[in-house]
Amino acid sequence: MKLAFLLAALFPIAHLPEAQAANAPLDIWVKQIWNEFKDAVDCGTCQALLGGLKLAAGFGEEFLKDVLIGVCDSSRADDPDVCAGIMTNELPGVYYAIKNMHVGSHTAKTLCSALVGLCDFPNVRPYDLKFPSPKPDKRRPPPSGKAPLKVVHFTDTHVDLSYEAGSNSECTKPICCRTFEAQDAPGMTSNPCGPFGNTKCDAPEQLQASMMTAIASMNPAFSIYTGDVVAHDVWLVDKAEVLEDFNKTYGMIEAHLGLVYPAMGNHDTAPLNLVPSDKLPGRFNPQWAYDALTSSWFALTGAESVSHATKYGSYSAMHPNKYGSYSAVHPNSNLRIISYNSIFYYKYNFFSYTEPMEYDPDGQFAWLINELQSAESANQRVWLISHIPSGDIDHFRDHSHYFDQIVQRYEATIAALFYGHTHTDAFQISYSDYKNRNHNTANSIGYIAPSMTPTSGSPSFRVYEIDPETYAVMDYTQYIANITDPSFQANPVWIPYYSAKKDYGSTLAPSPPDTAELTPAFWHNITVAMENDPSVFDSYWARRTRGYKVPSCSADCQRTQICALRGADAQYSCVKRTPGLSLSKRGGVDEVRDHPLLSKRFHPECNHAGMAPLLAKIAYQAQVARANGE
């Protein structure tokens, strides 16, 4: 049904007083919007659906919430309490976006593309970034030849403080291993959760304690943590739970580890994903989350690193009060670590869907440029750490391109980039010329570490070998605690899973020497090896999930995935929209094994949690109903 017909059908409703519209006609609105979901099969009909939601939003936030809860219940996309909880929690962002959106605009098409795949990805809008000085004629410094430092990278811990050993692992909720109903309780289920975790649940505290103990035993020089403290109970989580999770996880990190540099994850606020810029009304600002993170980050990074950053002329040594970001110089070194808030550029952050969409929310790109310029002027190397990889499908393409321009300008200063979020093991390469991607144009590398929470495979952390002068990555070893090992539930043992230089480097001829850096060119050559020898790709593909339920990947899938590895600027990642769905380009386990939208339970990856994936499930269920003539 086109928008004109929708307006005609809803005309009597649209002219009722708000009090009446919010009561008597609710079932009519629910039926009409549900029908619009069924009719949404292309970009035009998706815009019509947005038009109908915009009409409902005209009667107020509570009314739109009631309509969406009714549609969710009608679709049977999730349990009623999950529908109500998610819609209630995230409605402020959805309401703001829908109410202010112009149907047919770049913003509206971006939303229809990102959430339900019914519009093509809009072309990237040009944006003129301002750099303080021209790009110098500098190259990556050669390795120093000195003994490497050991640095640990862990991410996506997602500890569930309500995890209950012995409870049901086969529930109907987004996460299990809790007693939601009597039959879920320990002793009442034939599918009990073990004390150290389950692949259908977030991590218990003692699994995190086990990992922290293993990391501490390696005595790293320092560690990085790329975010996501809070569990996937997205229909229940509130401010109190987030703050308790911060206290528990950051307290455990502080107690076990030394110096740690963290980043903010999309789950690290409530409601999840919603991080507005300062151009939005102040009531939406999650200042409490920034303040809590500030306290934890200062405790972990220490005053010394902050004072060094100030000494070297940083615009802001720590700026989480505004950004959820900071910049700090590692003590007694020439390494500057910049942790930036990628949630501003997250497609599930509904506050990002402004009219028009902001080019540089809160001026964070300008801040990054200033920090990198300061580092370049001081002859420092830089690590950029963040949660969401810039090349991932979850990252807005506009902002991925703008960010990549910054990376291109400061390529000689940036030693490496580090991310989490996907829960899988991957990497992304930046190029000076994306139309000619080869080892000569590869100029930056982003490392994407897998999660501790075991929802996509065995819990994991990574140990890098770092040149102590250039701060380049010389090698890394991935560690896992094999969750399929019968002894795991008694005492997880953290063992090496693979080495980048040994297991990837051995596929090259000649293999790189021990003294060589894992350069962007090295990683490009690995993707060439994947093209030439499918077994190299197959090994990478299995490592993504630590060998857990490895999905099949056809020849076309392999080409797309290799292109994605070469797509730090997301517009060049070869990702195709999937009509009616919003799935990860990196092909999560369940996307291939059993389509997650076909099952009542939607598996709790970071990009499969909250309002947006729930809307995608509703869209899919609507198409099933349409196909069945319902």
C-alpha cells in the first residue's frame, strides 16, 4: 500500500484528538501498521511504512509505543515481555527519529537500508574535513629489532550478573541461563547451564575471573579493552543494572590487571545503542554513563598517562564527559592511545537519524584530527581503539568514509587500530586507492578481536607482540578456553589457538621473518593467498568463530568476505543489502546454520540486540505472513 492510500485509510484516525486516538482506534492502527510491514517489499513501500509510523508518532510517544508493541505481539517476533521491554526502553530514540524524519530523504533511505534492507545504500555525502597541515612525506618506521612488549586485547565481556548455573539454556528469551519461569530453574530443566558458561548465554562472573587470572599470569605491559560490559538482557536492562555491571567488571579488571585502556561499547548505556549528539535535547544525554565510565577509566589508565597527554599538548587528555572518548600518552613512551566513541556512527543508534544526519556528531572527527596532529608534531605513534570497526556493516557508510580520510592523512603516525563488537575474529585493511587495492596501496590495518562471551564460540582473548619503539604489531597469539572440552565446566584452561605469523605467515612465499612487522601489506597478501588457495580462506573462516559451528561459505560468499576484509572504508566492502533483513556482513554463525529470524529466539550478538533487530524480525515475520496469505 502506497503512502497516499495509507493516508486515506487512516484519515479518520489521524484527525481524532490524541486521547481518543490513543484508546479506541489502537487496534486499527496496529492492524494497519502490521499490514504496512507486510507490504514493505522495496524502498518505496518502506518509505510508506515510515510515513505510517510518522502519523502514529504525531499522537505522541506513548501512542507510538503502544502501536509498536501491538505490532510486535501480532507478528509473534518475540515473547510479549521482550516486545514490551525493548519497545519501551528504546522508544525515545525511535520516536525522535520518526517524528522528525522526512519521508524519502537521505536519512529515511539510510534507515530503510540499515534496518530492513529495502533501500540501496545511499551514496556517501561529500564532507570536507579540515586538516591543520598537509600530509608529510613520511612512511611507517622500520622495526627497532628490540625485544617485543606483550600487550593483551580483550573485548565484549558481557558478564551476566543474573547468570544461574543449572538453569535452562533452551529458553525463548534473547539470553538464557536465568530462571525466567519455574521450568527454567535449576533441577527443573533437562538443559542445565554449566557454572562457567554456555554458548546460548552471556558469561558468568567466574568465567571473567578465570580470563582475568589467565591474562594477569602473562604479565602484560598493558592491556586494551574494546568495550561492551553489559549483558544482552536488553528488554530488562536499566541504569541501575548498567552501573552495577560497570562496578563489577571494571572493579575486577582493576583488581587483576595493571594498566588498561578501555573503549565504550554500544551496550554500555541504557537504553543500549542510544548516544545522542549535543544538538539533541539534553534529556536524552546519557551523562550518567559518561560520568561512570570516566571514573572507571581514570582508575585504570592512571593519572600519569593523563598528565603526559596534557604535557604533550593534547586538546583533551580525557574527554568522556562529552564524547565517551579520551586521548592519553602511555607512560614513558612515544605511544599515544586514542579511544574514540564509535557509537555516534552506529546504525542502531536511532538518535543518529537526524534531519539531516550530522556529518561530525559532537565534533569528534575534529577532535580526532587535533589529537593526531599533536601526535604527529610530537613524533609519536598512535593506537586508535574503539568498539565498532569502521568497515563493518553496522557502521554508517558516510562516517566510515570520513574516518578513513583521517586514517589516510595520518597513516604514518597510526601504528594500528583495534576493535571488538562483532564477537568474531577478523581484520580490516585501509588503502590509499580503493580502486586499486594491492600490497602497495595497503596502508593501515585494523585488528578485530573475538569476544569473551561465548555466544559465537569459545571465550577468547588476544596477546600481541609489540615493537617497544614503533609500537607496531609484530605478531599475535589468540587464546581460547575451549567450551566444548568436557573439563571446561570444572576449570577453563586458556590455551593458544593460533599465531598470526605462524599460521597466516606460513601461507606466504617467502614467509615473513620473526623480526618483521605484520604490516598492512602483509595482511593484503594474506587476502591474496585466500583468493589463490581456498584452504587459506577456510582456515580464516573457521578461526572467526574459534571452530564453533562454522557456517558454509560458497565461492561467491568467499569473494564477498575477502572484499570485506579489504573494506575499512565501508562503501568498498562489497556488502549487498539483504531485503527484509538486517544481518552482519561477516555472516554470524546462526545466519547460515538456521536463519535467526526463523526462530523465536534471536541469538545475542552485539549486532543482533535491541529495537532494530526486533523491527527486522517483525519485517521478516510480516513477509512470512504475506507469503502464507495471512
